[in-house]
Amino acid sequence: MNKIVLSIISVLIIFASCNNNKKVTISDKEISTKVDTGIIAKITQKIKQTPNNAVLFKDRAVMYFTYHDINNAIKDLETAIKLDSTNTDYYNLIADYWIINGNSKPTKKYLDKSLTINPENTGTLIRLAKLYLYIEKHQEAFNYINEAIKINSGLAIPYFVKGLIYDDMGDTLRAIKQYQTAIERNPEFYDVYILLGLKHSQLKDSLAITYYNDAIRIKPQSIEAHYNLAMYYQDNGMFDKAIEEYNNILENIDSLNYQATYNKGYLYLEYSVNYKKALKYFTKAYQINPNSPNGIYNLGLTYEKLGNKEKAKEFYNKVLRILPSYQLAIDRLNKLK
């Protein structure tokens, strides 16, 4: 699967309320205390008082998920479904958690059940489309997402997912068209602006700048958006603008961001030929992450450019202690013998 598509298949979580009409008996042992602090503890106490309340189990499932405890989140949603088997939101949510847990079979089972209850549930149709995209069955994915669009053409997410399907098939132009439709439906759709920026960056199209700036407008503190914009500038020879964006990250968002620090050092080393500034940023990058072979190598290379051969050897040797096959460091050491 396309790496960009795989990384951006997002999970849709619906927080729904429901009525309770079934009774089950819950023992104290079934009420997990693995992450029994704060909000989870409060919900657990409420469950002890009203053990037939499906909403409470759903709420605790969401909190378990927040703490990365997916197994207990799934258990609580299974209980919520026992208490209210007609609430499609619970089926959709447990399907999300199963796919995150790396198991698509239960995901399909729960989504099929949700669709049986409500064949026009766009949330379920979107999830089924994403599931089939995940397993690279594009036609099935198209069938479900087109049905979602047919039911409600005003939603942005179906066009976003349809764009992801085209993207995974390698049809960039059709993908872009769907992404553009998505932001027409929702002008605040951050993820789509990022994707459009990436697509236009690949095409060497300056529209990437506009889309990344739109993403920054929505999330001014987004390292991702600022970094992607900086990389567009860097890849297209606009080095001063790239450094400006890296500065935005380091001065306004994250002063210890390794990649922005490293890239500033790289620009000063390779393009501005300002070895003192390169040394400053590669040294800082090394302090942030002393185990990056590329960072250590470029710190050694900068010392070599400044005429400090002993320091250069020191850092080349550090590279080889981490990664003995790093050929560039081997070559530089041979030349310095």
C-alpha cells in the first residue's frame, strides 16, 4: 500500500448516547483497574452503581483507548453492545479499535452488523470503504464510499477516502480532484490540505505552498505543516525560506525538534557553505539525539571542513560504533589516515 495513504487512514470515533434496556450482572473482577486513575476511576464507580448503563461502558472504553489500552476498550464495548445491541455507534467504534489492534476480521463482522441495523449509516459505509482500502480491494472500497456519497453528498470525509483510494491506485490527478472536493465541503479539513501539499510537492507545483499555509492557518502549532512547507522550499532551492520555517518550529513550537535542527545544519553545510553555523546546529542536533548516524557523520564532516581532523575522526568513529557499515564514514576515515 502507498505509504502516504497507509499513514493517513484515520480512525473515525463517534461518541454517542444510548438507552439501556438489557440487564447483565457485572462482578468486581470484571471491572478492570489496570488504569484505574482519574476519569477512568470515576466512570468505574458509576458502573458499580449502574451496571446496566451502556453509555458508561462506551465512555470508559474511549478512556481506555486514550491510555492505549485497546484490549480493555474492546471488552467494554462488547459489554455496551450486550446492553444495547441496536446502537450502531458502538459497532462502529469497536470496529475502529479492532482494526487498530491489527485484526480486520472482527472489524468486518461488527461493521456488517451495523449496516444490517441501518443500511444508510454513512459512518459505517465510510469505515467499510477504509477497511477494503486497507486490504487493497479497491473496487469494494469504491462501492461503499460511492454509496456513502449517494446518501449524503455534503460530507467531506467520503471524498477524502475516495481520494485515498485513487491515491493508492497511483492515480494522482483523480486523487487531487477528490481531495479538492473534500475541502470544498469542509474548508477546515487539515489532513486534506496536508495531502494536497504533498501531492503538489511531488509534482513540483508551487500550489503546495498554498495548501501547507492553509494547514498552518488551521493548526498554527503543527510541526508537520511547518516542516512540510520547509521541505518544499528546501527541495526547490528556496533555502532562506526553508530556514525561516525551521526557525518557526524551533522558536515557536519545539526548541528541541531534531529534524528541524539537523536540516538547518545541513543547509548551512551544503548550500550556504557556512561551516560555523553548520557546526552550531549539528552540535545541537547531536545533543538532542546522540544516536543518529547521519547527524553524527555530518558533525564530523563539518569539523573536517573547518580543518579539525581529529574531531572529524572522533565523530566518524562514533558513527561506525553505531552503524559499522556506514560507508561514507569509512571513506572519510580512510582519506584522513
